Amino acid sequence: MEVRAESQKFYDVEADALVVTIYEGEGLDDSALKELEERTGGILSELLGSDEMRGKQGDMVYVYRPGQIRSRRLLLVGAGKREDFSFNTIRKVTGSAARFLRGKGARSMAILRRSQLDLGRSAQAATEGALLGLFEPDIYKTENKEERRIDELILVSAAEDTGQERNLYGELESGVERGRIIGEAVNLARELSAEPSSTLTPSELAERAKENASRFGLDIDILDEARMKELGMGALLGVARGSDEPARLIVLRYEPDGTEPMGNDADVIAIVGKGVTFDSGGISIKPAEGMEKMKYDMSGAAATLAAMRAIAQLKPRVNVIGLMPATENMPSGRAYKPGDVLRAMTGKTIEVINTDAEGRLILADAIGYARKLGATRIIDLATLTGACAVALGSVNVAILGNDQAFIDEIREAGREVGERLWQLPMDDEYRDMIKSDIADIKNSAGRYGGTITASCFLREFAEDTPWVHLDIAGTAWESERKPYMAKGPTGVAIRTLINYITNHAAK
């Protein structure tokens, strides 16, 4: 989809549809609405406040041949209360409009800016909303596939903005470009998470990472099992043992251009994403129902690749490493078993209680390797625990860590982009629950406090390096279609990661 900014009057913009947001309880006080009322022959006064258009989020009214505007159709979209309007509202409104208009056969749509929110960030949010809204995980369909598409999105600034001295058009263009970069990156992760595990093996994930590294100028290093064995990564290799597909540890590096010293003590931020391309549970095998979705157990790795791709294009002044431990977790005669003891790269020994608690094992070695590579801050994200989905559902990402200031910064970065993160505690008593009788720690403390005890396990490998863990188990896959988004993989937390890194680099 082509996205562009436009500075001409909204009624002169040629598109298949003009999208105008309407606030709850709104009248015709706004100059843009007055202009639209006159040019459409009184349509707005008939609709505003009616049962058809109350202005609530989800309300839509579609008008064909609306009058003296060049756009062939008019779509009024409810935006909720004006005081609650946010960048996330813009994303949802634009995504909903794009999905609706695609269903009507529109090929181009123009969005009229009506809020006083920052122009560039509004353009970014609208672009993201359209791109995310139009994504469909239907690449393998041969019949009844959604062939209609929106080819062009036009973002239009309100008439009263055009006379201001500052470069509004430049702000629009900059926001559009940033939104395009981020939206396309998130959709890449969603594509990867939707791929069958027969296609997206650990080796294939490494190839996809290599393609993106080459295209966007990232350095890449792919560790095979021989190199991992040399490094002593017994936890990751233990999980991989049951599969015929060889494991990979994919490492992407972004370094800013130039030789000037960077701020923040030349931080090296590591993003570590769980990449279990299929999780059967291993010997502790999962129930059959719903196991087909375990292809998305690599959503953390997909998010890491997406974030690194966007970072390479946005070019923040900070060093970033992306690590993706990739493997299958399968039962076989070679598979690791409950009661086994694995030795991680750090030397710490782990008693295996449950082979379905495998994500924390592969992350343990990846976090250890991130520290070896010089990471000064580590963020890991993973579809780690069913307990997280039980506790927080599909609304909030669980966030835990060993540095409260770091946690707060990431939560704020998430709030700014409309992603919700809920902090869970990590009291010392939870650490006691993963003590083992025969090894340093065990990989499962049972069902109680499962998200927290899994995080306590990971903290053992971060040691004193500032570290934050994001459990996306309940939020990485949407089971129901929403007006602004298809069901399936969500690409959650990618926008939070990108926003945190760009914010951090700007300090």
C-alpha cells in the first residue's frame, strides 16, 4: 500500500472514500464539519446524534456520492469521547475504516485530521493503523481469499493547519514514513507467526533473518549446534535434542553510523526473543486440542527480527543486538526428559521438571550469550507461560524485571503506543520455589505463580545486568476478529520495543 501526505483542502482530495472521525455527542461547531455539511447538502446534521452515528467507537455511516467533494464516498467513523481521543484511537479508527472500505471495494482512502494531537505522531499512528488493519493471515488460501485491497492511503491535514509557518507537510511525511516502517515490520512478524512449522523451521527462520539483514544493513551471525556446543549452551541444545530439525541461535547487530561517542554510556541493548518454531511440549506432551497454534511459539523471535528491521531503518543512536534462539520442542527417543539435569552456558545446572517449560531454557543460554556480547541492558520477550494468559487474558502483557527504572521506562514506552503492560511482583519467596534438590535450580515450580517463577528462573541468567522480561503468551494471538484487526498473530510488543529504543537513544 502506498501512503502519502497531502496538504490540499480535504474536499479537493481525490480518493474512493474520505474518512472523517466523529466524536461522541458532537455537533457542527468544527469548521471542517461545517464545510462538509454545506458540501454534502446537510447530510451531517441529519446523522449526528442519531442512532446511526452517536460518535461511539465502532459507529460507522457510509455515504455514496456525498455531494460537492471529489472523493466518491464518505465514511463517518465514531471516535468516542473527545477527551479520551489518543494516538491509539487513531490507529483503531484508521484500521477499522481500512478494513470496512476494503470490503466495499475501495482502492484508495483519505483520512481527514481533526484532532490537535501532534501532527507527525498522528500521521504515524494512522499509517500503522491502516497497515495493521489490512493484514490477513491467509497466504495459503486458494479459494475465497480476500482479493480486494487498499492501494493508497492519503493523510490530509485540516484547512486551518495549512497556514501555520512550521513545515506541516514535512511533519506529515515524516510521520507517514515512520508509520510505514513500523507497520511493515509488525506485519512481517505476524506473517512469520502464521507460518506452519513445516515451512518455518529454525533453519528457515535463520534464512529469513539473513534476507532482512542483507536488505536493511544489519550484521548477522548464525550459530549452529557445533558452535553452541563449544560455548556450552547445554540448556538450548537440551531442548533441541528431541527434534530432527537442527537448532540455530540467530544474532543480529545494529550499530549507528558515524564515530561520534554516543550518550547513555554507549549502552548496548539486547532484545532476546523465544523462537520455538513448534512446541509439542516434548515428553511432557501437550493436549491435542489447540496444539496447532503452537507454531506461533516463536512470536518472541519474530518480534525481535521485526524490531531489528525497523531499528535499522529508523537509525537511533544506540547499539542494539537481537538474539533469537530457535528450535523445535519434540518428543523422541533422543528427547530430554523430566529428571534430566542440563548445564547452561553460564555453568548453572538445571533440573528438568517439565519439558514443556522449555522456553525459559533456551532463553537462559541466549541471555547468557547476550551478556557475553557486551549487552548492558536486556529485554526478553516470549510466549512463555499459560499462567500469564490465565492471569491477564489477551489484554495486558506481563512485565517483570530486576531494575524498576528500566521496567518503568518500558511500560511508559508501551503506554505511548497503546500497548498495555502489567507489572507482576518478584519477591524473594518466589525464587525459593525454583530451588532444586540436586541442581542449582529447576525449570518449573508447578502451576502456582507460574509466570513469576518462570521470570525468577530467567533472572538467574541476567544476573546483575539490568533486565526486563515480557510474557506475551496471552497477547501474541488474537482468537477473535476485531473491527480494526484480523484474528491470528498480533505482533504485540514490537511497537513498544521500537519506541523504547528510540526514546532511550534520544536521551
